[in-house]
Amino acid sequence: MTSTRGGKPAEPAVAPTTVGGAQPAGSPDVEREFTVKARTQTQMIVRRFLRHRLAVISLVVFVCILLFAFIGGALWHYKSGQLPENPDYSAAPSWKHPMGTTNTGQDNMALVMKGTQRSIEIALFVALTATLVGAIYGAIAGLYRGSTDSLMMRFVDIMLTFPIIAVASLLTYNFNANSWFWLAIIISALTWPYVSRIVRGVVLSLREKEFIEAARAIGASDRRIIFRHLIPNAMGPIIVTVTILVAVTILTETALSFIGFGVQFPDTSLGLLVSGAQTAVKTRPWLFYFPGVFIILIALTINFIGDGLRDAFDPTQTRVRA
């Protein structure tokens, strides 16, 4: 029996119509169906990096260079510094010797593998060491500010006035630093101020954030604030700086070895190979151009990877849901 309102029969309640059995818009089931879990910060960083196609291609190329340098030497039947049983003197590139041979019969591909390995080892050592020292130094200066910051940054300004190649040449000559390790130490000592400048600028902004004030309020020490809060939150610019330092170190080591103040014989590097082949550019060009190509490839790929990382860690990117 239907009730009446104002003398007119009331219309019976009708269920919302659906099309094809789908739930009506605004129902809880539809909201649950289209709600997706938000991506984490790491997932968003990886996604933004993968969108940078040139950076992804450069990463693949750089990994291939690493495999060529560190694994190829162990698999290649010719070894660096060893003469084959039947040497081919000054042979042009062929299937037997893809990068030709030297005037002493050594396989140039084995030398390039060894030189690439040594140059990458120096570059990675310098990048990690200079970044570690510079990040801690810059974080301390940015946290304390005042006279401490002023004094520390004036020292950095003095260090930045020194030309890296000239000072590194002088130090390697005076200390007779023939080992690649000491060469890497010298380059690290001259490049960490660049990192400290960048980290200090980031820390000056981070120290005013609420989470730093909260850490101070609960009694966190300055050491804990630096290593647990400031440096981890500055990892974006720090990682980008590492990639830049790798490329800079490759070029610096090449320049030092080219002028005779870098890696010394019997060790080898890409810069030393280019330096040794400069007189044979017209007669045996493969000795000069193959290590030169690897220098260019490493520097370009690292720079493009740095561009991709800078875009991926860009703090202005908005948080998205998918």
C-alpha cells in the first residue's frame, strides 16, 4: 500500500539505473576501484629518470664500457703488457686485432681495456672521496653558519682559486707520485671544495625546515642531525655532483697523463695511451683514436647520466598518482 502526500500518491523508490551492470558514479565501490596506492619517492625518481631517454641510453653505454674494461680484459686472449708469440708489428685493425697493434706488436685492444679500467678507477675513487669530504665539510659549515661558516668558506674560496691541472702537475712532480692511487689522492684534494660549496647551499635551506627543529627539540646532537637528516636529504644534489666529478676527473687525468704528470709506465691509462700515440697520428692513427673515442664516450655518457639524475631528483617535481 502506497502512502499519499498532499492527496497525490507518492512515487515508489527506484534504484539508481546502471549501464551494463556498472556501479553508479560516486558509489563507494567505484571510489575503491579507481583509487591507486601512491608511488614512493624512490619509484618516482626511477620513473622520472627512465623518461630521460638520452640518460637511459648513456647508462647502458657506460655499463657496456665497464664490462669492456673490467671483464673484457680477463676474457680477451691478448693481455696488456705481454707480447704474443708471433707478434704483428704495427698491424692495422683486423679480425685478429680489432684495434690494431703497436710498433712492438702489443695488441692495442688489450691496452685500451687496461687503460679504460685504470682511468675509471681513478675517476670513481676521486668522485667518491671528494664527495665524502666535501659533503661533510659543507654540511658542517651550513649547519653552524656565523663565524664558523665564514672561516670555512674563506678557506674553500682560496682552494678554488688554484688551477687544478697546474697544481696537480706540481704536486705529482715534487712528490714523485707515480702511482695512480697518489694521483687520485691529489685530484681529490683539489676537487672537494666544489662539492662543499654545493652541499653548503643545500644545507642552508634544509636547516630551516621543521624536521630539523623537531630533531633539535628532542635533543638530537649536531652529529646526528648532519649524518641522519641533512646529508640524506641532500642526496639528490650530491649524487648529481658525483657524476659530474667522474667526467671532470677523466678529463683531468687525461690532461695530466698527456703532459707527462699522470699515470706512468709500466702502468697505463687512456691519457697515457693518447700521449704515447700523438707522434703516430698519421702513420698508425688507430693507436691515437681508439683511446680518444673511449675518453669522449665516458665523458659524454657520464654527463648525460648526470642530466637525467638532476631531472629525477628535481625537488620542484610534483607528487603524482597513477
